Amino acid sequence: MRSASTVSGDASRSEAVVHLSVPCTDDAWPALTATLRDLTGDVRVLVVWVEAARDEAPDAASSASPASATARADLLAVRQRALAGLGRADLLTVGVVADATNGVGVAVALGCDLRVFGAEASLVVDAGTAGVLGRLAELVGYARALEMSVTGRRVSAQEAGAVGLANLVVTGDDVDAAVADLVAAVLVTPREVGIEMKAALTAAVEPGARERRVAAELAAAARLASDNGSDE
């Protein structure tokens, strides 16, 4: 279902579904924010394809880079808006991970409602994952989330499926078909029912807790970045 013309940060549309391919860098956040802002009311599903991680330095928001405090704060604000948008009650979001990812890629995937992993995919929880650590704990439990975070070990697609990080794990050639089938199944449910179900499940967590948690995590990331900068 992914348009062959889709490139990083561009959205392709098919009926009630929008597909967006984002890089595993901080460029993902403005792309997500812009897409979420421009979605019309008839769109029910946003499929976010996380591109493979590159061998480069961590994002500026969580590293000891020379980025100014203002630049880091602006970036964290964009990230917070994007994560909030992914949780909208009137939209179901599907994160697709087909390759190795870390940092921003993990944050984007965990920010989505559902996740599809290719069999060769893997993830690493690191400093760039700020904003979704609470979500990680919701999915896999506190102890496992803590262990993944502090060790930074690579988690395979198979383990992700076993512990609840991935809803589906399929062979690489079947990822597109699996996403298409999942989206088709979602669209069978009437829009109003889907909205109410998502809202009810979200409310099962303390009202507003997720937003406060994201804000607290990003504030901690900003403090860590500031501390690292002062040590240089």
C-alpha cells in the first residue's frame, strides 16, 4: 500500500489512509507534526514507516552536541506535539519497522497505537527515545523496560513480538501485505466506534497522565543535554 513515490517526510494518501515515511533522525518530528496538522476529517488511519537507522551521532536533543538550549527546547516542543498528535482519539496510527532502528525511530514507533515489525527489524532504546519510556513500561512492564533502557541492548523483532512491543512480526516480503490487511481490518469498524474504543482505552490510564509523562521525560532529556554540554 506504500506509494513508490513516498520519500522521507512526504505523505501519500489512499482513501481514508495516509502513509508517511520518516527518517530515524530528528527530521521525523516536523514531518509528523506537519502531516498530523494537515489531516482532514475523513482520514482514519496514519501509517508511519520508520526508515532504517543510520550510523551517525545521536539526535541533538539528547546528546552533548553544541546545539543551543533554545534549539534543544524548540526541538523537544516539536517532538511533544508530534507524540500528542499520534495519540489523537479520532486517528489510529500504525508504526512500521522493517529494519534496525534506535532513538527517534523507536520513539516514533512506540508513539503509534499499533506496530508491525519485519522479521529482520530490531530496536535499541537509547537517549533519543525520550518521550515514550512510560509507554515502553506500559507495554512490557517496568523491570523489562528499565533493563532495555539502561543496557541499550538490541531487541530483535521476535522478542518485540513476544513481549508486546510489536502487534505483528512478519517476513520482510510480507510487511506491505500485513500492513494492508491490518488497515483493512481497522476500517471495517465504524469510525465512531473506533473513536470511542480508543478514547475509553486511553482513559483507562489516569486522565492526562500520558501527556504529563511525556512532558516530564522530555524535560529530563533537556536537563541531561544541558548537563552534558556544561561538562565539555
